[in-house]
Amino acid sequence: MSPTSSPPTLALQLAVAGLTKMLKGIQVLDLTRVLAGPYCSMLLGDMGAQVIKVESITGDDTRKWGPPCLKGESAYYLGVNRNKKSIAVNLKSLDGQQVVKKIAQKADVLIENFIPGKMSEFNLGYETLNKINSKLIYTSITGYGPTGPFAKKPGYDVIIEAEGGLMHITGEDNRPPVKVGVAITDLTTGLYAHGAILAALFERTKSGQGQKIDVSLLECQVANLANIGHNYLLGGLEAQRLGTEHASIVPYQV
């Protein structure tokens, strides 16, 4: 090995160290709970952003989603809330709203996953916060998006998996549909939101302005149908459950 080369493990350590500093100096105001939003903000925290998680007075519901638990906190909660600082705020109170506004004045990113319109009821909607911080990237994660007949309905992974077609193609061909073993729609929505935020941060370096980002579980799940969706759009082929087979490739079974 030449003196200028590095062992693979050292190279990996350096790469990870660089990744954890990429967003150093970026502050994220996280008003999300459960999974999609917290997963998104956790990824930003992993990249070095300072994440301030605002929880209700009773805390994120998933704190109690055990067992297993560690020192009273569920594995579910701990698994998607690392690298964060947490405060408890009553968003229904004027004092609580002022706390959030004070943080938002200096924040780079805000992420929330209330039903559309709820943040405006708290006087914390995009239009309000944009006036006090035009550089803020305001990200809303919802079940069905800000408009349409289902906009006010809450989004649940298992329901979206069914409505978005994922359960129809998951399982054995002679058995009923099943959900994926993890809340995959929540996780992929968090990933889409995370990518959109990074793009908005890059665009802000040129425009100096923040923007509003809307990400919905249903839209992300439909997008994730990938070649299955394309097969129908281009060839009229309706998907079916194939177990561990593949619709286009052989051999492909377990």
C-alpha cells in the first residue's frame, strides 16, 4: 500500500465524517410526529443540521409505542429521533405560538405534518412565517396533499399502501394482499421530503429565498410503483401478486 492511499475502513470513516458535517449551520424546526416527518428531520440531523423537535405537552405519541423500551422510551421513537433537541410546546396557546415564531425567525427549514389548515389555525401557516423569515423552507407532509376531497383526512401508512396499489402487488398470488413489513410509505415519503429540502436549500443559495414544499403519502406511494405503474401506462398490464417472482425477469424466485 502506498503512503498516499487509505485503508477502506478509514476512507469510509472520512466519508461518514464529511456527510455528518454537510448541513452544519442549518437549523431545522421540526413540528412532526410518528414516522414520515421525524424520519425526514433525522436524516437532516445525520447530515449535521441542528434539529429542534417541538412536541406536544404529552410528547410524541411514539414515545409510548413499546415494548421494547430503553429507560422508558420506545425503540420506535428512539429509532427516528436521534440527533435532535426536544422541547414541549402547547401550540394552541399564544405563548406557545410565540415560542415557535421566535425559533422560526432564525430557522432554515420547518417541517410539519398536521392536516392542511391546522398550522394556520395556530397562526403558524406558511404565509405568516414567510413574512417573518422569507428564507424559511416550509415543508408540509400530509396524507393526501393540500387540496382535493381527501385533503382533511389523516394519512396512515397501511391505508395508503392499499389505496396507492402497493398491497395489491404484495404477497402470494393465491392469498389476500398484505402490507410491507415496515411502514414503507411513511419512510419513502420522508425520503422524498428530505430530497426536496436539500434541493430547496441549494436553490436558496442562488435566489436567497425560501419556498413552500408539499409532500403527500399518496403521491409518494403512487410514484413508488415504478415499473409496475409504467407497465400499466404503456402496456395496459394490470399488476398482480407474484410472491418473490418478477413480472419481467427470470429466474428471480427465492
